[in-house]
Amino acid sequence: MTKHSSSPPPNLPLNLPPSPEFWPPSPGFWGGAWASLLVTLPLTALGYLAAQFSALPFVPFAFFDLLVRVLPGPVVTAGIDTLVNAMTALNLPLADLAKVVEQTLALVIFTLLAVLAGAVFFARQRNRRVPWGAGLAFGLIVGAPLAGSVWRITAVGGGAPSPLPAGAWTLLFTLFWGLLLTAVQRRLTRPGSTKTTIVTLEAAQAEARERREFMVYLGGSAALVTVIVGGGVAAALGMRRSPEVLDEGTRWSALNPLPNANAAVQPVPGTRAEYTNLEQHYRIDINLTPPVVQEEAWRLRVEGLVDAPLELSLAELRAYEPVHQFITMACISNPVGGSLTSTTRWTGVPLGRLLAAWGVQGSATHLRISSADGFFEYVALADIRNDERIMLTYAWDGVPLRIRNGFPLRIYIPDLYGMKQPKWIEAIEAVDAWELGYWVRRGWDETARMHATSVIDSVATDALLTEDARELVPIGGVAHAGARGVSKVEVQVDSGEWQQAELRQPLSELSWVVWRYEWPYSAGEHTFTVRCTDGNGETQLTEVRSPHPSGATGLDRVQVRL
Ligand SMILES: Nc1nc2c(c(=O)[nH]1)N[C@H]1C(S)=C(S)[C@@H](COP(=O)(O)O)O[C@H]1N2
Ligand SMILES: [Mo]
């Protein structure tokens, strides 16, 4: 049989000229995204380095700080909730890591936006070489609002970077970024229209290869700069250890026993420290990097409805007879059983004692307390006059406030969550009307009174006790009810009867109480639940509520296999 076919056999040498080819297309959206990533990462690392060694702002952080302030309350609240929930679910220590996670988030958001901007830029310039002028203009379009926001945030933020150089630096940063992006785009694009210039296959292939090699080179250098600069910064910071306080001196706790040192009831091993080390004190505020206030230049401004506005230096505030109080502070975002609560010894001057000297007028009803970071709150004068415990605080544990905890001055208001208590205070204005404070405007509780809450820190199976031939498991933790005190803590094992725990004498009526309960051991899997009653006889709320808007409620519970 013979096979007839009209098409030639496959390997017949036809000797045709190579088929016409065009230059490979210039990068579009995805190429732009990739190029922008490779340009943004090393530039950001360099920016970080610059910020570490100068008073210039780190642009991604400044941008994030602005977002936190201008985004609608529900958006920010949802963000905080997600962060706290995710960290709790992942078992990450909130008090230690919250800021680091926020900073990472700030970097990710900033990088994503830069990548998006680069992608759009490339996509719009598809198949033609971007003129240098267009690159500059693009840098300007992206940079102007960014510089504006950095300018604004440093303007309200007071402290270290001054607005003008900060804004100028940001603009320079983005202009340079625009030019670098342009350089990459030009390198990856042939002059003339790539759609119509016909070239040989070899030329097109060579061009494609060269571009690939360039991208590999770019990626390598980007990674190198990012890693070396990142590593360099880490090393430099390790050596420099950014100062938390300028000249600390000796801490009170290093020289003195705690007031309840001889209390009979001892904490169960594994219970959180009754007196928090300053390094471990939780920190929550609206800043990725805290405002740095210079003591020499700082003055507390007293203004508004006073006989004459005045200014007070820190030395002048310290000259008043100091008051010391052991205080447990807590954040309203703290989940039940969470670590956003700490205890230390606060030193300051009762605000009520200052009012007369300040000549606060009879028409004034409130003080508006405002901070270096733009944070503010209102406090009723009636409360200040009735409660000597409300105080302007300048020292913790006998040494000046740490920068992150509000140096040089913060307020203390008993029974309220931290969101009502400004750090880094700059001005106090006497006013005749109450208004919503910073977080209240953003949808959080107007009063923010601390809930009674109790926590199981430890089921100490490795510290068993024996009593009358019975084995006892010590169980312990803390309980706190603002300034109302804790009158009772009870523990429930599985679904048994509530059993009363022993209470250790607290550091003060404003501090948490350490409790312990010795449970007769029985093998198996058990659930332990704790509840407390405050000094007014009110039992802790059992209803499970999330922190927003008025603080978490519900009972802390742990499951243990014994
Ligand atoms: N100026 C200023 N003060 C502030 C805040 C802030 O963001 N800015 N946050 C408040 C909140 S929400 C809490 S919980 C406490 C935390 O104080 P700490 O970080 O010293 O523990 O500070 C309060 N004071
Ligand atoms: Mo808070």
C-alpha cells in the first residue's frame, strides 16, 4: 500500500529564512511588580539604616503610624482585634511581641503598596521606554502624599524628627525610587516600538537572555544589599542598644523589699511576677517607635481656663512632695488571661494638689490632657479633686519613666483601662466641656472601667505537696478588679463545686492579688476554671465578650492531663 500525502515529510530541509521575530515585549504589570520589589527592598533597608543613625524617620513606620490615626475607628479596631486574636491563637507572647508584629505588618503593607505602584507604572508604559522625566514625575506623585503624611505625623509626633527634614527626606527617597524603577524599565525595553521592529530570531533570543541575566543580577544585588544592610543594622543596634532611658540610676526594687515580702501566702511556682520587671512591662500605644522627648527642652504647658498659662519643668514637678503607689495597669485590648497587664511602683504628684497653684478657674469642668504623639483624653476636675490617687507620674520603680512607657510624664487614673491615661504628656488645658478622648472617638468605651478578672497562671504538677498522706497540686495566678480590690477568688475543677482560694496580701489596693489553691490530686484530664469577686462584692462577669468596645469578659480556664 502506498501512502499519499500532500504535506512534506517532517525532516525535509526547506532552507527557509528564520521566521520574522519582534523584540520581546517590555515588562508589564507583573514585571513591574517584580522590579518594584527588587528596588523597594534594598532602598527600605538603606532607609532603615539611615533612620537608626540620624533623626530621620523610617518612612514605612511613619506611614503606618499615620494610617493608624486617620483610618476609621472600626477599621483600626478590626486590625487590632485580628492582631491580638492571631497572636493569642499562635500562642505568641502579646506583651513582648505586639510591637514587633505591628512593625512587620507596617513593612509588609508598605512593600505591597510600593509593589502595586511599580506594577501600575510599568503597565501604563508598556512597550515604550519610560522617559527619565516620567520616572521623576512618578516618584513625585507617589512621594508627595507620602512626604505630606510623614510631615504631618512628625508634626503631631513632636519628639525626635522635625517635620521639614523628615518630609524632604521622604520626598528624596521616593524620587530616587522612581528613578531606579525607570532605570530598570529602560533596561528591559528596546528603544522604538517592540511590536513592529522585526529582527532575527537570534537577536530576539539574545535580547531575552540578556534581560533574564539582568533580572538575576538585579535580584542578587537587591538581596545582598537588603541582607547586608539588614544584618549591619542588627549588629550595630546590638552594640548600640537604643537607650530606653537616658540615665537610669538605681531602681527602687533593687534596694527595697516589696511591702508584702512577709505575707504568709506564697505564689505558686509558675505564677507571673507579682512585681513586673521594667523590661517586661507591657507596652501599648499608637506609635511604632515611641516619641523621644528631650528633658531639657520639655515643659508641661498648663493653659486654657487658668488665671495665667504657665510652664513647668520636670525638676519643678519633682520638687513637689512625691507620692508612691503600687499600680496594676491593663490594656482594654487584653484578652482574658492575657499579658497586656503589669504592676510596678509609680511615683508622682497628685494632680489635685496642683490645681490651686495653677489658678484653674471656677468655670472649668475638665482637663484636656494631650501628648507628644497626638493622643489625648479628658479628665473631670471633680474626680481629680475627690481622688488623691489621680497623679502625674514621672518615675516607675524609682527611676525616670522609660521612653516607651511615656517619658517624661504620664497620668494615673485609678480603676480605668490604659486607653484613658495619656503617656508623653505635653499639655494640660482646663476646659468647660467634656469631649470624647482619642480611643473613645474611635468607638471604644466612654468610661473604660476595668473589669474584674482572674487568671490561672500555673497548675504546678511538678511542685506537688503532701498533706496527711494526700497529694496536693498547687494552682495559682492573679486577680485584679481595678481600684476596687479583690475580695474572693474561687476555683472550679471540672464541673465540681467552686472552692475558695487563698489570697496573698496585695502590694496595694490598686494592684492585682496573687492567689493560690491546693487541689487534691486525681489522675486524668481536668479543666480548671477561676473567678473572682471584687471589693464591692460583685462577681466577675462570666459572659464571654471580646475586648472591643469595653474590655474582655469571661472566665479563664485551663485543661491539664495529669
Ligand atoms: N500618648 C499616648 N498615651 C497612651 C497611649 C497612646 O497611644 N499614646 N496608649 C494608651 C493605652 S491604650 C495603654 S493600654 C497604656 C499603656 O501604657 P504602657 O505602654 O506604659 O503599658 O498607655 C495609654 N497611654
Ligand atoms: Mo490599651
